Amino acid sequence: MGEGWHNWHHLYPWDYATSEYGIWKRWNPTKLQIDIFALLGLVWDRKRAVETWNSAKRRMSKQQMEIGTYLETAKSVLLTQQTEIGNILENAKKCFDTQQNELGAIFQNAKKNLEIDTIMHSAQQSVECQQAEFTALIEAAKTLFETQQKELGNILEGLPQIRSI
């Protein structure tokens, strides 16, 4: 009749009640019978595992809070990374727009002055300069992304292992 709480029995074999519940909360005739025998003096030194179970629940609750803290930290890192990459991309867009405006002005001058060689050389230098700036911005974004990924990896490595009780 005590087999209804078989998992409890295997987790805490010293608990005579084979359940964390009492007699009436969840019908447990085996515990009732042992309690009656105890009243008659036929059984003594009964042991319970309820405090052990409560300690395990407190430990699991603490682990869940720690995991929550780690996840909040990871979320913060990701949001910061997202903002910084957005800023870098916005700067890259501004750089590209500036380059386009400068090229447009250079080509307008080329048409007006017919000094094509000089103006084309100037345009080429401008393009190379803007490309170097654009490449530097992209490299900075890539470096930031890799750094943030390493930080996130470190946070995730620090997560406590969840163990079953």
C-alpha cells in the first residue's frame, strides 16, 4: 500500500512514511499503519526526510535565483553589444553618405572644369580615404562583437550546473 509514493522511497529510503505528505493530505495507509503501531509501542525510532527535502528545495530555489542573475547579466551584455554595433553601423552609414556627397561634388567639378585627370585622381584619393575609414569602422564593430561574445561565453560558463535531487 506504500508503493504509491515509490520515487520518494528511492530518494529518501530512511523515511518510514515514503512520502513528504501526511496521512490525510494524500492518502497513505502505510504511514497510518506504522503510526498506529508506534502508538501501541510496536514501532519506534521513526525517521522522516521532510527537512532534507525542504533543504533541497531551498538549494534549488537559490540556484534558480543565481541563474536568473546570470541571465540578466547576459541580457545586459547583449543589449550593450547591440547598441554599440548600432552606433558603429550608423557611423558607417554617415561615412558612406559623406563619401557619396564628395564624389558627387568631384564629378560636378570634373564636368565644369574639364580637368578630368586631376579631378579623377582627387576622387580616387577621396574614395580610398573613405574606404579606409569604412573598413576601420567595420573592423571596430567586428572586434567589439567578438569581445562581447567572449564576455557572454564567460558568463554562461559561470552558470551553476542544475542537478536533480
